[in-house]
Amino acid sequence: MAEKCCLEDVSGVAIHSQRNLLSLQKNYMFKAVYNNGRSFALKRIVVFAVKNNLNTNRIGITVSKKIGNAVVRNRSRRIIKESYRLLSKHNFIANGFDIIILARAPITGACRQDIDAELSQLLKKLRLLD
């Protein structure tokens, strides 16, 4: 039987054990990043970031219902998550930030390489990526 891949601690942050990826889950966490963070946007994605005073990054991915049905939204979410995972594996992403990646409508026709390029460009603008 498969092991449960997502545990939630008392602070409302989900810990994904397979990838060591902390995710933002609660509405107040997203609001704090939206209100206090810096943001940069390109054609397909917008990235918000704010310091979190932790040793790790927490990531939140937002895909609106305007993007498409559940299948399209989940595919977009998986592509964004994989792009972030590959960037953090091959490059140094600064630690101690809450990061929200917001998908825009043109993401539906994009391949992963396009998302990789935009995400790395936006993280460089935010000075989170070397």
C-alpha cells in the first residue's frame, strides 16, 4: 500500500514527504504574501514572494477557475510544481521565503520548458535565484 505523501502540522502547512516541499495551505498565509510581498509578472505566470523567517521556502500555487476545468487546472499545477522542483534541484533558490505562483490563462497552451523559462526569469527578478 502506498505511503501517505502529505502530512499537515499544527501550523497549517502541508509537508510533502516525497519532495521535502512545504506548501502554503491556509488563506491567511496567502493573504500575508499578497499584501506584504513583492511581485513580478510575465505572460503565463505571476510570482509573489515575502520573507518568512524560516530556513526553508514554502510554496503556494494558485490556478483560477478561469483557466479551465479541473483537469486543465491540475495539469497546470503539476507543471508549475515540477518546474519549481527542477529549478530548486539544479539551481540555488534562496531560502527563507514564502512564494506564491499564480497561473494566468495562457498557461494552458504552454509546455514545461516555457514555464521553466518564465519561472526562472521571475525568480531572478525577485533575486531568489542565482
